[in-house]
Amino acid sequence: MLVSAKEMLIKAKEGHYAVGQFNINNLEWTKAILLTAQEMNSPVILGVSEGAGKYMCGYKTIVGMVEGMIEGLGITVPVALHLDHGSYEGALKCIEAGFSSVMFDGSHYPIEENIEKTKELVRITGEKGISLEAEVGSIGGEEDGVIGAGECADPDECKMIADLGVTMLAAGIGNIHGKYPANWAGLSFETLDAIQQKTGAMPLVLHGGTGIPAEMIKKAIDLGVSKINVNTECQLAFAAATREYIEAGKDLSGKGFDPRKLLAPGTEAIKATVREKIELFGSANKA
């Protein structure tokens, strides 16, 4: 059964570890992440962007697949199904479809409008027991056509949004989606510290977890980050393992072209990446 991310993140904040949000793109992705979380006895958040939602034939299809898989694979660790960088309309659709958590990314609106829309979603999600993530200060890079420069959020604006009663807050601290450029200045721990001081017990979210050095991740967790999003890293691992399989000509021998065989090395590579992240974030055996 799907659960809200609220309880797992409050526990993570108190215990100084973080829960990984791993974005899903298809059946293999979902299966690999769920099996690894179960194997490591870790709570997990499955992230779905609006683009991936369209690709997987809509939010109802995704809810059906994930709920069926939890049952079919005998998954007992807490699993939240979360809309990533959702629009206001997208959040409403996901709530209706049965997601247990949603993100409303109002960071591109003037702060007043971000507050109004977030306030409305706090009311709706509160009635249904669904967790809600809000964002202040855009995250850099590109994700499904949403481009941001990686600016740092204003701690006072973070407090305004946190005070509305959201479950968790994503704040820009110089982090970006995708691969980090060679001239990246690193995370602004000063900003993170200031945000944490103003938002108190609120679990903070770090987007763009791919490519941030391990020591920076650990420091961010110490400063109140309780949820870290990973997407690109799993995609790169999947692509590299699939390329290796095909370049070795394995798809040409026997039944190597069978998608179950063709996609197996990539699926194993996702598992290895998720395993590594769960260890780094400290959420193993926290289910």
C-alpha cells in the first residue's frame, strides 16, 4: 500500500539521514527501485515527472502498476508515489489518480501566487492525508523542459511557504538537474543553514542529486536535508549497461534480443546505483 512521505521524512530529519526519491520511467525502473529498497530495508519515494507521466500513459496507469508491483513483489517497506515538479493542475490530477504525495513547483510564479496556490493544495492534500512538497527558488538545469539557473532561495520566502503547512520544502541552494558543469560552484551551505534556521523541523529536499560529491551530500543531510532526488544517475547507468550488452553483440546470440534479456543488465545497473545512494543517504534499515 502506498503511504504519504510525511512520516518517513520526519523520522529521517530526526535521525539525520535522508530518504531517496528515485524517478521512475517504466516497469524495469520501478521494479529495480522497489526490489532494492526492500533488500536494504529502506523507505523509498518513487518520483514521476509530468513528462514521464505522459510517457507511461497517464497517472492512473502508474498507480495501477506501482500498487500491483508492491503486492506482486511482496514489498513491505514504506513506499510513497510522488509527483515531481508538478504544475497546479498536474498535482490535482495525481491526487485524483491515487498518488500518495505530490510536489507543486510554484517557484516560477511571483511569491504571492506561489503562496496562494500552495495554500489551496495544503488544504486539499491535508483532507486526503497526502504529503505535499513546495519549492522556492528554482533548481538549475533542465528537467522535462523546465529550465532553471540554479539560484539560491530567499530564506524568508522559504519560511513563508513552510508556514503554510507543507510537508517538505525544496529550496534552491545552487543545485541543478542533470550533469553538473565543470565550472559549478558547489552547494551554498550558507543558504541551506539560513533556510534550516527559519524553517525548523521542516524536512528539506535536495533536487539534482546526481553528481554532487558524497561529502557535500553528507553535509547537506547534517543541515536538515531529509529527501534527495536522483534521476539522471540511474538513466546514465541504465544506458551504459545497455550499450555494453549490445556492443558485445549479446543481442545477436541465442534469444539475446528478448527484451527481458536485453533490458536485464540496465535493470541491474539501476539496482546498483540505488543501492549506492541508499547507503550514502543513510536510510538502510530505517524502514
